[in-house]
Amino acid sequence: MPSRYLCMKCHLGFETGWYHYHHSDGNAMAATLLVCSACGASFLLEHKYDGSPDELLAWGGPVTWVATEYEGLFRKAPGTPDLQGIASDHEFRPERNTEQPPRLQGLMDDLKLADFRCPYCDHLGSLAKEWDPRNHTCPRCNEEGIERVGSYIT
């Protein structure tokens, strides 16, 4: 279940958590949403069910969110780059549990994040699949503004 976070000061937005797709897309049926705790960049790690390496994608670094016409709902600001692959030979799931059906890939696996360097801020080990709910400090503006603004189930 992904959770959504927003900085009320600078409008940095990101999601963390795992979810599954409802159809196969590029040999992936599940993904984990990650955030860089150092700069706030948003990532999506697609979990491949065919044994190939998982694929890391990103929206070009930290993402600004704007309010929608619905109270409490936000979206990426206009001009946010499309989701694009990040070139990396890093193995994020070196040990894979056999998950059936394939849409459960990555749910129970330990992700190897500690030795991955963020391509946007160059910090080592800063990617996180969960945000500590006690941490309200924004990684972009360093102000106390991060709030959990929602979650959803796939």
C-alpha cells in the first residue's frame, strides 16, 4: 500500500510503498516506490517476474506537487518529466522469493538499497521504501513541513 507525502513549505511530493499492476507491462507486474531521503527524488523500482534485473525509473529528480480540484488530492506539477529509466547495473533484489502469482513480485524480498548512490544528489544509501512518520524534515528545503497526505490500495 503506497503512502503519499507532501512538504507544506516547498511542495515536494513523493510516494513510498509497494503496489501491483493489473496487467503485465515489460515483464513487470509490481513495483516499489522509493524516495531519496537526502534530496527528495522520487523513484519507481519495477519488479520483473521473468528473472531479469528489476528496473529503476524516475521522474527526473525531486518532484513538485500541486493541488487538484479535489480537496486533499495532489498531482505532479505541469512540466514534470515523464517516468524514465535510470541506467544502472545495481541488483536491487539479489535474493528473490518465488512469488505466485507474478503480481506479488518484490513484496517479500529485501531490497538492497544501502550501497546504491542516488543519481541526483550522489548520496550513498539514501533510497528508502518507507518514510519514517516521525520525520517531518523535508529533504529538499530542510524545513519541518513533510506530512502524510494519503495512501491507496492497488
